[in-house]
Amino acid sequence: MCSTGSMKMYLLYNLVLTLGSLLVLPFYLFKIVVTGKYRRSFLHRLGFLPKGLVDDLCGENIVWLHAVSVGEVLSALSLIRRIKEENPDVRILVSTVTETGNHMAKSRLADVDAVIFFPLDFTWVVKRVIRAICPRLFILVETDIWPNFLRELGKHNVPCIIINGRVSPRSYRRYMRFKWFFRAVLGNISIFSMQSEVDCYRIIESGADRSRVVTTGNLKFDQQIPGLTEVEKESILSSMGLKAASKVFVAGSTHRGEEEIVLDVFTELRREHPDLVLILAPRNPERFVEVEDVLFKRDFIWIRRTRGNASSDWGSVEVILLDTMGELSEIYSIGLLVFVGGSFVRVGGHNLLEPAAHKKAVMFGPHMHNFLEISGVLKDSGGGIQLKDKDEFLFHARRLLNDSSLLRNLGEAAYSVIERNRGATLRNMEIINRFI
């Protein structure tokens, strides 16, 4: 039951939410009318789900799993598979926030019965959606906390559990600032299954009931990333006009401001290794054109991945702009050098385990606050190299390119981190099965 103070805070929260939505509404309407983008997600997020989907799910044994974007979707793969295996009568609904996450869920989650966009956190919207779906259990991957939605779940007696929970330094500061409000919000969550002891401490300090908080490890270590055979790797290389002996530098999940750093390092490396090819993969598809402009300003010979149809298209290409969805993980397997972005800017980093699963030494920048545990254990193993600046980036890239045995040893060390830290899926399944 909410206190008077928290009720006032809910009122204030809803006021701010409404005003903020009115400010961004013209942007979304423009995108919907002019480009057609967000049309389907906008209706979903307002609670207008396809009638066929609602009718199909109605009255069934629904487990609703929410994964914000691509990273959360991928980390939940093994868990969803286990839920289906152990509970074949359960139907699984997955929601995402981002378009890329939604696409990934539909393409990679074969065991899922339906995929939707997560509703906006207006009271009338979440009431409409929760009543339509009537979930038996709500599973939140990581920590995407929406106060009205969680409160409505509580009113309908729907248990909610957080799995793979983490609390970033930024979120922690926000939770602590409004702790008296978040205590009421977090009271709607039955179990907090957190990645690390640090995350446990932060969520408890933010107002969670200590008796509901457990450490189960990071699901990302359980991601099933199949190793590729040499023939499969050669096929990927061949599809981009490259040979089996080609030297490839992969820069994945880059953000604004990082492409320039990568290209500067690449330029210097090519002075010593003129056969080096860069595969550049921006994190967000919306930035492909922007990154094209960056490449136009340089003297590189470059091509978009999707525009190379014939062998003559590739010619003497130096940079390949990876403009596909869901291919980056396999692309890491062909890289001699691997850099993961979101780390030279204050985004907080991205998943380092995808290249590590392919036995690649992985380089990343100083800003890894969203992946502190993973980046820490990779550094400790020697398989992860954290870079302070562009000069360090060039130094370590040059060192790895010139020492194949070092490159191989660090790649093995990175892979060993995954092997040592598996098991979070089983621990989380023990929790989930209590409710199913």
C-alpha cells in the first residue's frame, strides 16, 4: 500500500511523463507520417495490440518477458529455451522498447509465441495492456523500471521478477535521489536476481527488500554463440571479396565520435599492414548515413556490406560499412583485431563476450560502467585490453598485429572467462519455476 508521500510522487511522476510526452510527440508524428517509421511500435506502445494476437493469447498460461533492446534479447535466449523445455504448456510473450531489439527477438527467438513493443508508462495504457494479456508471470531482464506498469501488475496480483539485474552508477544516483519513491515502486517486485554483489548492494540501498535480493551471476556468460568452422569463416570472408589470409580489423557497436578514432588508428596501422581491411559496424542503423558522411571525408575506398553484389564491387576496398542486422557476432569470428564501441564515449560499453566467444582478444575504451563485471574479469584474464585514449589504442593494436602468438594466447584467455562463469541460466530457472 502506497504512503501519502509516494502517492504524491506518483502524481508528480505522471505529470512529468505527460509533459515530456507532449514535447516529443511532434517528432514521432513527423516520423510516422513522413517515413512510416515507428508506426507499428507507436500503436503497440499506446496499448493497441493486434486483435489476433490478443485473441490468440487470451486465457492462456502467459509468461511475459521484457527485454529492452538487442543486448537483453540475446542474454535471454538460453533462459527462454529452458522455460519452454521445462514448461511446454507455457506461452511466452516478449516485449522490447527498441526497433532493433524487436527485430532481433523475432529473428532469433524461435521459442517465443508473440513479440510486441512495451507499452508507454501511462496508467490508462498499462491497464489496457495488462488486462488484455493477463500474464501469469512478468520477467524483467536487467532493470528497466517503469513505476505505473509495476504498480498495475501489483494490483492484478501478477508476480514480477527481475533477472540478470544490474544497477548502473547513473541509475543508482537517480534511485537514491528519490529513494522514498523507489522503495514503493520496488515493493511491487517479488524477486531481484542480480548479476553481482555490487548490483545487490545498490538495489538494496535503493529501497529493495533485502530478503528478496539474490546474486545469480550474468546470463550473458550463458549465451550460446556457436563456433564457426574454417570453411564457414572463409565463406563470410568470400562474401565480402576477402581471402582466407586477409587481415581484418572489426570495430563493432560504434557510436558518434568513435568512428573517427577507429579510422585514425586504422590509417596508421595500414602504413605497416597495407593489406589490413576494416569492418566498421555502427551500433544504431539510424547512423549508417551519418557514418557514410564520415567515410566520404576520408580518402578510403569503402562500400556498404549490402551493396556489394558482385566480386567487382569489392575491388580494392579498404573499409566495409556493416549495415546489416544480427551479423556482427559472426563477423567477430574473422577479425584479427576486435574493438567494441560505446566505450570511448560515455555510453557505458557493449557486450564484450561475443568476440570473446570466438576466442578473440577484445579491446575497449575507458567507459565500461554498464559492463563493469565482464570488462573486469576479461582484463584480469588478459583477454580484454582497456584503452585510455587513441595512442594506447594504436599501441596495443600494433602490438597484437605484430605478434600472432600473443593474439592467440589472449584470445584463449578471453574464451576461458566464459567457460569459468557459466551457470546463471540454471540459477535463474530455479527462481522462475517457483512461480510457474
